[in-house]
Amino acid sequence: MTRLAVMGVGKVGGETAFLAALLGLVDEIVLYDTYEPILRAQVLDLKHTGLDVAVTTDTSAMHDADVFVFAAGTPRSPEIRTRADLLEVNVPVVTQCSRYLRGFGGIVITVTNPMDANNYGLQRWMGIERHRCIGFGGQLDSARFASLLRAEGIRAPAWVLGEHGEHQVPLFSKIREMFPPERREALLARLRAASMEVIHGKGGTVFGPAFHITELVRAILEDRRSVLPCSCVVDGEYGLSGCSIGVPARIGRDGVLAIEEWDLDPWEEERMRQAGMAVRDLCRRFDDY
């Protein structure tokens, strides 16, 4: 039996559970949320689909899940300028989750922002191997980058590494067309702001994150061994350590099977360095424990 656990079943967590059920990826879904009304509503809503999947709120079943999605905590809103501003608000949630999941044997997907720092904190506080803690965000950023490129008539591989936040690193070197620095900076500014119209219009992003989280769950459960932009706890890769940051990662049943180290051009190398510095600063919050 394949089991998915989701902690935090609001818009993104709930939609992820629904998509996993709809696509037949799992046999059982375990849902947990501290807000009882939304938890009860999401359980009933899933059951009312009639899909052939068991739904439970038995938290003891989370420990035996194949994949655990951490989507709890305060989400980004129009009043919160950056994902990093959420750190202090969500540290207690990460603490609670890590203590609760000690001894967990599956794969953790971190969604809660600031995702990179929270992924590092979960891996550190849970005491699990780094390959079993994967941060979600790069797939969504890369999809947004692809959308911006298509709007300019460019269809090319779209990869975004670095921080899932202000220090994103779009890889222009993977595109055959020339991008001078000023054009890169203009596209990067648009990429940083890509979510804000959605956030202002409907209070938060839902469809994009949920779709790509579900694709990450699929890559794990089906052992696809595909390369995806994910936040991984690094130990020397790209010259970085002591943090979790977006890198090209080969994902399969055991989580991060390998981190690929691609050649970056000087513009990308400098922004990757800046991203590493920014993320490391946030991650130090989790070294106090």
C-alpha cells in the first residue's frame, strides 16, 4: 500500500492531496491540520469524489507514509513582502513537525516558506539523511520562467536554481539565444514578481504549486529518476554547504539520488553565490537547536 501524508491541508495541501488521489498515485492519504474545520471539510470533500483512495486523519499513520508533504504554517499573503519574512512565524511549526516525525523513514517534501531554510531545518532537526528531505519550489519557478520566455516567442529549456525567493537564478546559459546582462536583469525582475498578481487576485497561488508538488510525488513513488530543480541540503555542491538551495537533482524512490553540478556562466555563478549567502543566513536560525 502506498501512503501519502500531508500536514497543512489548506489550499495547496488540500489540492495536492486531491491531485494525488485523482491521478491514482496513492492508496491512502493521511491529512492533518491544527484547524479542525478545514481538516474535516477536506476529508469529506475528498471522500465525496468517490475516488478509490482511503482518507484518514489518524496521525500515527503519518510515520509510515512513503511521502510526507510539509505544507503547514502561515502562507505568503499580499501583506508579506517576501518569503523570507515568514521565517520567524513558521519556525515553531517546523519545530513541532520535526519533533513529531522523529524516526520517520520516508521522503519529506518541504513546501512551507521560506522553503529553503525550512527544508534545512527539518532535515537537521529530524536527524534524517539529506537525500530524504526535498524542498519544493524550483519546478514552479522554472515553469514561470518558461512562461515568460514563451511570451517573448522563445521556447527553450527553462531552469531556475538558487533560492525559492528573491535570489532566484534563471539559467540563461541553457538557452541558445543571447541574453545580455540588462535583458537578464529585466527578466529576473519579472520572474521575482511572477506570483504577486495571483496572490493579489486570489489570496495565494494554488494550481501551479499543487500540480508541481504532485509531479514531485509522482517522480518519487514511480522511481522516475528524472532531473528536477529542487532544494537540497548541499555539502560542497556548487561550492556551497550549510544550507538547502535549489539545484538540479535526480529524483527517485529514495529521494535525491544525485545532485548534478552543471557549468554556469559568470553571471549565473555570481547570483548562485549570492543566493547561497542569503539562504545560509536564514538557515543559521536552525543551528541554535
